[in-house]
Amino acid sequence: MINQHTFEFLKNLENNNTKEWVDAHRLELNKVKDDVIAFAGVLVEEISKFDLTIRANPPFPKKCVTRLNRDMRFGKGKGPYKTDFYIVVGSQGIQGVAASYCVHVEAGNCFAGGGAPNPMGADLLNYRKKISDHFIEFDELVAGSSFKAMFPNGIQSQSGISKKRIPVGFEADDPSAEYLKKEGFITREKLSDQDLMNDSGLEKIMKLLKGSKPLVDFLNKE
């Protein structure tokens, strides 16, 4: 599980987001990275118990964890470092387009779920077409009582924003219009920092990830 020191470091980084501060705390940063990677290894092992695709080709834990360095081309006005980690376990890695499982590690803003959070261009269009073409199957999945009980926030995009109009190429009266307006398709339920620090929280995390599997399978289906 995640060490309390990791959350403390991320919180301190939020208040001291400079290269000079990070260089002075490089040993701490390395411990934080190792801590998150170790937790990623636990998640890969646990997910492999219910997802045969991950079991057949388990990703390296280090490859499942996002970097703290911010790409400043997309982070103007922000510090050079992110203050969170995404642990992404899927068949194509962090940069792949396949739906996957995710745990977000950030002080005061942890969550877990699965799906395709932020597909772009043709990938987004393909997901939308899949939902539109197989909406009865998709609706049965996300409108089921057990799914709604586990994921009261429903299907979301990473940004949490939906378009006001249905995308070009789809009919205005498409039964799946509510979902086609989204720019991503994920489950995402909030966790406390304690859920990630205590062994007792692992069961809660894995319940959310396993509960996301039907959505992951649907989105990845050919």
C-alpha cells in the first residue's frame, strides 16, 4: 500500500513546485517513486486474478506509473512537476488507447475505476460508434442496479465535461446521445488517502476495479 510519506511529499511538492526544491529532495522523490511502483505491482497481481488478458501478459509495474515531470507544452502557467500519479494497468500501457484500470494517487484526491478516460480523434470516434451501434448491450451494462450502486457517478470523461450538442456523424435522436456527448468513458469513484495507505482499503479498491471490468471489456471488444 502507499506510504503516508508519499502523500506528504506530494503535498509539499504542491507548495514547492520548483526544480531547485525537487533537486534538494531527490532522495525522497526516489523513495516516493519506488513506493508507488511497488503498489502498482500489487495492483497488477490482484487484477490478474480476474482479468485473463492482464494475467496472460502482465505489464511491468514501472511502466504502469505516470511520471511527475510535466510536459510544459501543455502546462503553461503551472509548475514543472505534477503532484499526482496515475497507476494505469491495461493491455497497451499508459500511452495505449485500449480501455484499462486506473488508480489515482494524489493527496486529498484519490480515486479508482476503469475505462477509456481521454481518447482523441479517431479513437474517440471508434468508441462512440461502438456505443451507438451496440447501445442495448451498453445500456444494460451501465444501467444495471449493481453497476449503478457501485458507480453512482455513472460514466464520466476525464475532464468531466460533456458537449452540448451530439457530435457530427450521429443522429440527434440517437438513443445513446447522452454518452456520445462525452469525451471519455470511465468509472471513477473517490477514495480517501487512508484507503490507499491501509491494507483494509485494498478490498475496496479491487472491488471498484473488478466492477469496472464489464466496461473495460465492452470498450476493448473488436
